[in-house]
Amino acid sequence: MLCIHHHSTDPYFNIATDEFIFKNMQEDCFMLWRNDNAIIVGKHQNTLAEINVDYVKEKGIKVVRRLSGGGAVYHDLGNLNFTFTRTGENTEVVDFERYTKPIIEVLNNMGIPAKFEGRNDLTIEGRKFSGNAEHVFKNKVLHHGTILYSSEMKDVSGALKINPLKYKDRAVKSIPKRVTNVSNHMKQPMNLEDFTQRIMDHVLSTFEGAQIYEFTESDLAQIQKIRDDKYSTWEWNFGHSPKYNFMQGARTPGGTLEVNLKVEKGIIKEAKFFGDFFGVANVNEIEEALKGSKHGQDEVQSVLAAFDLKKYFHKMSISDVMAVFF
């Protein structure tokens, strides 16, 4: 495994780096990195529904769409991010506990009672300090997570907004988690750089063959191109949002799911899924299959039944997905 301490704080460049190591580096990788003020939105999210555009523009907060699913998160320099990429027979399975284990081990070794909870969270005494997301393609997984260490989070309430969509609630009821910084639970004060090194040392000592890797000039040039061509563009981060005449969502055991439909004379002309769900297959395949179908229960269910939905919507049943259509 190649271990990388990435020092860039440019959100566009850093999310491009995630893609670079996922698509271009054959070896398994582990990377630690930080972003300056930014909102990172999930692959399937409608960006304009997640952020307060005027506030973000006024404060100079960058908005970047990542490769993985999940919800929007706010980053500042007090937030440490980690990335794992891995190739293998079983990497098609979304498995958050596997890749968060080293973080929990480091904190537990320091006397901090961190543990994994819910779909993709790490907590200390019931308070969330880490959210995680994954992207899977063929037999390779990209896992990245956040660690609130000394984050101020001063802009998050103004930068993110509540989606006004009325959701049907199909998820198990839970109490919203409060957040906490890891530094608040330290027995002895430690700066973020020393904490970062503590995690890197643990990964180097526990993963067989782990070694430090520095990006080459060629690597950096390729990452810069990905940044400029994709992650810094409006087309990728916001995209064109056509108007739909049907919009409905549901909260499910696998996260929120929203469908936007353009329906003419009862026929679905356009379909688009949004939400903070995870999946290993491209939902565009289902969106395309829905075109030309009647917006009726039997026909929509018939289209959905042709797909292995758990590959597209992790932890959702066909009834969960059907709930957003009617």
C-alpha cells in the first residue's frame, strides 16, 4: 500500500487527486489531506437544492461534487480527510466499517472511546466526528472520510440549506447526532499535524507492505488537468437542472432518495434521481429505462424489477424506491 500525506488545501485539486489515485494508480493507496473552506456534495445530489448559493458566493466557499454518494459536508482546515483505494475480489461491497477501523484503532489507543455507528458515521460518546462515503467501480473501491479535529464549522449553517421537499419517512427513527471535535477528547493537547502523523504511522505499521509515496511531477500535472477540466467546472459541480413537473422523495434505510420526473400525457419523458444514497452501479441506467414508461405503479415496478436495485440503491428495497414515484 502506498501512503500519501497530501499537502494541497485546494478542494478542486484534492477531489481530483481522489479520482487520480482511484483511476490511475494500480497499487492500493491511503491518503491524508485537508480542504480549505468548501462544501463537498455527493455524486447523486442536486447541488442547487443543497446550498445557499448567495451565501456561498459571498463567503468565497468552493463547491465541489465528489465521485461518491452520500450527503453534502462542509470542510475547513480543522477537518482532516482520509482516503483508501483498494482493488480486490470483494471490493464491490460497500463496507464502511472496514476502512474506518484504523481511525477507530488510533483513537482507542489514545484512550478515546470512538466507535462506528449508523450507516457511515464515527462517534465519540454519541457525538459524530466523522462521516464517510464510498464509490465502487468493477473490483475497485474508493473510500473517503472526514475527521472533525479542530473544525470551527462557522459557515456551515449559512452555507447548507434544508431541502424543502416533503419526504415520506421510510427509515427507522433515530435521534440526530450532535457533532464534536476529536481534540476536545484528548487527554493531552495535540496539534493537528501531530495527530495526522499518528494516523499515518499506525497505517504504515499495520498494513503489510505499506510505504510512503510522494507524487511525481507527472502525477501532479495529470491531477491538475483533471482539476481544470472537471472538478473546477460549473458543468460538473452544478450541471443543468431541467424543470420537472413531478418531484417526490423518501427517507429510507439507505438514505434519502428523490425522483424528479417530466411527465407528458402520463408518459415519463425524463427521470432523474437525487439523494444521499450509495450504490455501486450507475443510476443513469435506470433513468434511461424509465423513459417512455407510463407513470403508473405496474409499469414503473416492472422497469425497476428488471434491475438488481441493491447495486444502485444500497440498503433499499423495491418498495423503498417505489415510494418516491407515487
